[in-house]
Amino acid sequence: MSLKAFQKKCADIAENKTFTNIIIGLILLNAVIVGLETYPIVNQRYEDYLYWIDAVLLSIFTIEIIIRIIGSSSLVQFFKNPWNIFDFVIVAASILFVGSNYVIVLRIFRILRVLRAISIIPSLRKMVNALLLTIPSMGNIMILLAIFFYIYAVIGTMLFQSIAPDHFGSLHRTLLTLFQLITLDSWATGVMYPILEETSLALIYFISFILIGAFVIINLFVGVIVNNVEEANRENQPTPTDLKLEEMDKELKEIKALLRERSRKDE
């Protein structure tokens, strides 16, 4: 078998749907194995079996990466795709830390293999790409949120420092309390009501913070994310011009095939 034929064979395997589904299944199995190791009883009883299963899985993932590298037109082309770099780094790091003393780092990279499902499943990849597009547009919202938090943190510390030192005793404690409030986690019974018994200003402070922070600014985040996801989906969908070009390309191929048949008959 020639080198080009071998490369084409590897490319066909890498793009094969069955091969992709098998890799996804093994990634999920890897996640289950790492999860089982968190149970001391299971880990002690089946430590050897879990170790060998993990070693086999790592070997398969290594072979998969090698197949994908060989199947690419060039090494540069392979590493042009950020998802390929992501997969390569995770698998390479897992190999490098095998048998090392950095057990925690090894376990982290082993569980990070689960993230490879994102790079393999196209729908998840599109979603992550859309979320990454939202990062630049979130800059102004983050600045607005930071200013909003800081103003309310200073006011809250001034007003409630002596009343509720556990929540508003210092600026950094107030910021943590405001983070709890914006998540709507026990903000009324756990934080507001005890302070409200001491001062009526608490009602205005907490209600205004919840209305502006949780219902306005957080919804701005959601709006930006939804808008970028919709834009990414529109970009991925073929335009009418693309569809017409595809139809024309098919027709040209059919015409070429007919001309070849006629030329063969004439000969």
C-alpha cells in the first residue's frame, strides 16, 4: 500500500460515523471509570481492573489521534483546527503523567478527556463556538455589572456593617453576599428579613438590587448569548446561493458523465 493510499484510508476511518460513535462511547466509558474511582470501596476492590481499563482507553485514544494526524493533509493543517490541538494536548498530557507522582494532575487530565465529546459531536462544537463568540460582546456588560456590584457593596457595607457583620462586615464580605443575592439563593429569609427587623432601608436596598441585578443585567447576558447562538446557526446554514451552486455543480457532473458515455459510444 502506498503512502497516499494509507493516508486516505486513515482519513476515511477518521471521518467514518461508526468510528466517531465508538470514540464517543469510549469517552463516556472513561467518564464512568473516573467517577467510580471516587468511591473508596470500588477503588480498593477493583483497583487493578480500573487501572487496566484506563490504560486500554488511553491507548485507543492515542491511536485515534495518530489516525487523525495521518489522515490530515499535513501536520500544519491538523493543528490549524483548535479542537484538534485541544484533543492532542489532553491525550498527550495523559500519556506524560502516567506513572508520575502528580496523581491529582493525572486525574484531572483523565476527567478532561470527557470534554473531548464536545470536539467530536458537531452540535456541541457549534454551541461552544457560539458561546465563545459571546465573550467579546460581554465585555461592556461585565464592566456594567462590576460598577453595579461595587456601588451596592459600598452602600451595603456602610448601612449594615454593624447590623449584620457576617454578611456586610467588610467590602469583600458584602461582595460575596451580593453574589448570593443575585443567584436568588435564600436572599429573603437568609439575608434580608433579619436586617429588615433593624432598619426599613433594607427593603429598598435589597428589592432594588434584585430587580436591577437579577432581572435586568443577568437577562442582558442571556440576551447576548441567545443572539450569538442564533447568528452562529444562521452562518452554519447554507444560503439560497449556496444551494443553487450545489445544484449547478450536480448538473455539471451529470452533463460530464453523459458526455463521457457518448464519447465512449462514438469510439
